[in-house]
Amino acid sequence: MRHALMVGLVLSGCATTQAAQQEDGPTPVVAKFGDRVIRQAEVDAKVSDELAKLQEQQFELRAEAAERIAIEALVQEKAKAAGQSEEEWLARHVEAGLEEPKEAEMRALFDKAKGRLPPEVTYEEVKPEIRKAVQREERGKAARAVFGKLKKEAGFQLLLEGPVKPRKTVEATGPSRGNAQAKVVIVEFADFECHFCAKAHETVLAVLKTYGDKVRLVFRHYPLSFHPKAPKAAEATACADEQGKFWQLHDALFESQELDVDSLKLQAKHAGVDEAKFASCLDSGRTAALVRKDLAAGQQAGVSGTPAFFINGFMLSGAQPEEAFHKLIDAELARLGAD
């Protein structure tokens, strides 16, 4: 049914990493060779992160299924009370308030993405797809608001307990935003060539705005091996940081996604750096060591993709919605008596 599909799209999730729990005492033998036996505990320790991901995925699937069941039932109930079909009720409460995307908004999205498109592609050619993308995102926001209200009115509670998340030690070293004395520190590992990192950037800004002085953000580099422009972009922001212009260039790169060396230099100029000093730094490659250090720290912490966030040590993986950040931050503020 249409509403089931919409609910499924809106409530999609992403797994995070945690350490697998091991049983106390001897565990079953799972393999042997010669005089050597291999026990389950040894196997589980070898693949602890992978097993933890599976446990978290299982929890997320069950939690999402529980929410879908509740929402589908609540929509059905509301539609019946209104003498409408479920599709009619959803159209009235989700679709009705949606506006036609503005030309300026669609043009801005095209300008932002054109660096990743073939040069011969024009705005008019892709305008229908841009319109659909904007409408899809707005529809998702509206649906989340409606479904959230339904759950709140019905007193929905998720009683399913997820796996215990471990608190990992991740050094909060790097450029930072927010109150240096904040109780909650978010360490972000990201790649400037990663589309999901650019999307998460907007979410992070919203989170920082919501929590103000209660949260501090620290940025660390994690250029992925299959993104050829990402390492130099990371070096460029480190060069800008030497002049106190890290965040200006950081924001510009996520906004433009234009990462050729000439473009990096031009955007750095617009960010207010000393051009000669910046060019000397970038061309020398001297900040590459800092980028490699961040990459190694991320790998040590269990990062396997970007973006990855550690909220007071608790890992949140992927371009998650604001609600996922709120859940962890609120829990930490409550624990620390700072809410």
C-alpha cells in the first residue's frame, strides 16, 4: 500500500559500530586442527566490530518495523474516523501543504552539483529530476512531522532494548566549533568528496544551533581511498587552519564540492587566507602528515566509512537525521546533569 511504502522510506536507518559481547567461561569449540582448538569467544573477538554491526542492524530493523506497524495502524484509525481511505488521509495531511519548489532553490541545487556533472549537462535538462528530488525531501519532512505527532498523541513507546553501545576513546584533537567547556563533544570524521558528508554537514549545523553552548564539534579528516580529490582537499583545510580560516574553507568546500587544486586555492582566497602562504603550504604537501594521523585515529576507533561521529565516545555512523543526534546528546546531558 502507498502509506506502507511512505513509512518505509521515511523510517530508514543506518547501523553503528560497537564491541561484541563475549560469554563468560569456556565457549563452544567451532573449529580444530591438529592439537589446536578454536573457540567461539576467539572467533567473536576477531570479528567483534562486524558482529556488533549485525546486532545493531537487527535492533534497528526491529525498531523500524515496530514503528511502521504502529504508524500504519494509527493512519488506518485516523482515516476510518474521517471517512477516508488511507491514501486520501495521507494526501490531505502530508501532501496538501507541500508547495511547488521555487526556481531559485532548484537553481541553487544545480549550481551546487554541477561540479560533479558532465560539463555539457544544462540546468533545463536536469530540472525535472531536481524538482522531484526537492519534492521528495519536502514530502519526507512533512511525513516525519505527521507521523511523529501521531506517535506522540498515541503515547507510542519503543520498549525494545538495543545492544549496549560501548564508549570509545577518541581524541578530540583538531579544529573545533562551540563552547570549549561543553559537556558534550562531537568528534566528526569526514571526507570533503563524500556527498553524504556534505548532507550531514547541514544536519550538524542544525544540531549545533539547537544545543548552543552545551555542545562542541571537533573535525578530523578521513579521506576515503576511492575519492581521489579528498586528500588534497583535506590538506587545503589544514593549510587554511594555519591562518585561522579552517571553518570558512570547510563550509565552502562542503557547499561547492569543487575540489580541484585551482578551485581549492580560489575558495581559500574567498575565505580570506593569505594567498601566497596558502599556496606554499598546499603545494608543499606538509599538512598531509596531519591528515594521515587523523585517518589512522579514525581507523583505530573503528571508522570504516564517512561521515562518522563520536558523541562523548558513542559512535553514530552515516548521514543520520537530527533525531539520532538528539537521542545521544540528550542522554549524555541527562547523565552529566547538564540538560
